Amino acid sequence: MEAKHMVETQIARRGISHPAVLRAMERVPRHRFVPPEYRSQAYADYPLPIGYGQTISQPYIVALMTELLDPEPTDRVLEIGTGCGYQAAVLAEIVREVYTIEIIPELAEQAARRLAELGYRNVFTRQGDGYDGWPEHAPYDGIIVTAAAPEVPPPLIEQLAEGGRLVVPLGSALGYQDLWLLEKRGGKVFRTNYGGVLFVPLTRARRADSSEGVVHQ
């Protein structure tokens, strides 16, 4: 019931109108994705710490980024930055398959376990460097990056399907960031700026470690 109130007062009221996105935000139990000490604040419209210097994004930003993907039930989506798994769960309520990569081993393991416990069988998690994407399952109808990068990683553009959408915050970890939508049409990439945001920085692995990862289903 708190999720329904969150959607009505914080998300729909601020202009999010995609029916599938609103339904997904109502269905996913956000309190299951935050540490116990923050569960009383799980449905408030601000980010919360999840450990290891990372956060779960505020509900409105999750809804906005998901709506910008314009997801369809048949889509295959790639997420860079699993974190606690909340964004992946929201996507999983809408699309056919979600592939999500997390660089921090502990978060990757926790998210995989949590998503499995909640019954999300269409989410596939991997621990590793998201900069290179997940080429084995490309192309993707949508790609969402939940950490700020100074520029769009070229492998992600390569793995985006024709007609696909990529949502990513771009900017400095210590300075201004903007949320961008990239659309691939006719072999060209068109960009739209959706304004200022604040995300944790996209972390890179050392090249010796970046190709290693455990895949969970």
C-alpha cells in the first residue's frame, strides 16, 4: 500500500504517465531492496544508502529513467549498475529479459539472491565491469546506466539495437551531471537532455579483472 501511495503522490503527480511503468512501481516491494535500518524510509522520494558507497535511486528518478526507455513486453534490456537490484526488478515487471551487471561483488551477490527470492526469473545478473556491456546477449532494445560516466561507453552504443534507447547520466562525479536519452535510428545516434541529476560515479575495474564474473539466474 505504501508503494501505491508513492506512485500516486510522488511519481504520477510529477508527470510520469507510462501505464506499465506506474504498474511496475506499484508492484515492486521497494522496502525489500534497502537495508533494514532504512526500511521506514523506503518509499520516500530520495535516495538511500545501500552500502559500499552506493545508493538506491529516488523513486521518481527510477520511474523517469524507465519511462524514457519506453519499454515493451518483448524487449531485452541491459542495466549497468545493479546496485541493490531495484531498477532491475522494475524493468523485469515490464520486459521479457533483463541483463544486469554490478562491479561490486558483494552487491552483485546480494542482488542476485534478492531477485531470486522475489521470483524474478527473467533477470540475469553478472559481476563485472559494465563499461564493456554484455555482448553475448546483444543487441538490446534498451540500455540503462545507473551511475554517472564522463562519456557514453562506446561498447554500449554498439550493443544497442536499431531503434533502441539508451538512458545514461553523464558528467563529473564531483560536478554537474545531466540525464541523457540516446536513440539509435538509421545507424545514427540522436541525443536528448533531460536535465540535471546526481548519481554515484561509474566505477571501472582493472583490465586484469574486468572480464571475470559469475552469472546467476
